[in-house]
Amino acid sequence: MNPMEALELRKTMKDYIEEADERLLNVLKAVVESYKENDIVAYTVNGDPLTRKKYCQELLEAEAEVARGEFTDQEDLERESEKW
């Protein structure tokens, strides 16, 4: 899409939004939220992309692991690294 087409599309969408009823606004909101949720916001150490949704899931899982005590502290890591 060239810049002029994008400008015209933005204008058209703004016009739709200005005239939209609540139902259409809710549909548009859901579409935008879904679009944002699927944006790539990070990458794993292996280079795999993470969407916003997956990234948030990963954070929640990591916090739960820490809360359960499932982590390696500095002292254990130093002892482990001596064996490398």
C-alpha cells in the first residue's frame, strides 16, 4: 500500500469510527486488541519470536516458579559452574 492509499484508508476508518454505533466500536476494539496481542514483542534466547500474549504467559510462569522456590541461587550457580 502506498502512502496516499494509507492516508485515504485512515480517513475512511476515522469516518467509520465517528459514525459507529456501540456494537461496531466493540468489534473494532476487539480487532485492535487481538492485533496488538499478536505483535512480536520479544525473542527467546534461541531467537524464537514471542507475541505479547505469549510473553505475558512466560512472565506469569516464571513468577510462579520463583514463588514455588524453583530457581538456582547465586551460590548454587557458582558451585555448579566450578564443574564445567
